[in-house]
Amino acid sequence: MSITLSNVLATEADLRAVYKQPSSGAVNKLLRKIDPHAQRFIELSPFVCLGTSGPDGLGDVTPRGGEPGFVHLLDPNTLALPDRPGNNRLDALTNIIRHPGVGLLFFVPGFEDTLRVNGRARITTDEALLQRFPYNGKLPLTVIVIDVAEAYFHCPKALRRSVLWDASAQLPRSSFASPGQIFRDQLELDREPADIDRALEKGVQDTLY
């Protein structure tokens, strides 16, 4: 059941009554292609979040990772993202088929700035594209091709507030339930968490690429 709220902001005018107008720099930094600075950032990035939209209008975000530069720039207006093995739910891929609009947020370890890219995506098994992404002799099953519509850098405020890269802010993994404990509780499994953890880790190692 939804929580009842007062003063819900429902229009852009409502928002602007609370927030100031953006600066000219914040508006004008938006590019319609990948420039050399954005290209270099993508070449350094081993991690990107891929945002899609489901058939019911719900947003969906999935993490994607690989070696630095695992997302390739085909030309200033086109990116290629290999689809490495996952859980085969295919949430992002089926979302793209229905609604091709996507958002990408690139991270570089240690950098406080991030790169945001918005565009429209297609999924392909084009052999020439697949051959661009070998890893340990394995190719991805598909490649997501993104036609770039917008690209711009975010300021470091979010990463600085989160101290994400600060080693002193890192928590021991023991401060949170293990994947095995979570699976046992959520799926009501009759197995020891340690056994599930071992099986999950083996699955990760066996199907990483």
C-alpha cells in the first residue's frame, strides 16, 4: 500500500518552485556525441550501469563490468556493449526490445566524476561485432549497440558524499548477510548458507565469461 504524502510535486513548475534554474554550464555541457574526453573515460572504465524501461513503465538498472574499455566506441555516435553471461532472466535485453531508450553511467575506480550517456539500443549477433569482444577464447552471445543521443560528465558531488573509493569507508563483508543466507531466507531453502555460498561462488567462477 502506498504511503500517503502531502505536497507531492507533480509538474515541472512545482519542481522549479523548489529548485533554482540550472547554470548555463550545466545545460551547455550536454553533447550529442562522444568527444575525445568521453572516449578516453570509456576506455578507462571497467564498470557501467545500464538503465532500461520495462513494459509496465518501471525503470530497471543492471551493472555491467569487464576489463577497462570493455565498452567499445564504434564511432562518435555509436557504442557497443558485449552481453556477458548472467542469470538468463534477460530483463535488460527484453526491455530494450520493447523500449530501446537506455541510460549508461560509466565509473572509473578512484575517479569522483562519472560519465552519463543516453541513447537508443539495439541487440545484435553480428559476427564481426561479436569478434571484437573475445575474452579467454570466449565471445559474448550478443552485443548491445547504443546510438548516442546525449553525453555529459557529472560533477564529483555524489561520489564525494558517498566516499565510495575511500578505503577507510569500506565495510567488512561480514557486516551483511552472505548471498547464501539471503538465498536461503528469501527462497525458503532447506540448505545451509555456507553450502549455498560455495555453490554460488562456483557458478560465478564457471560462468564469468
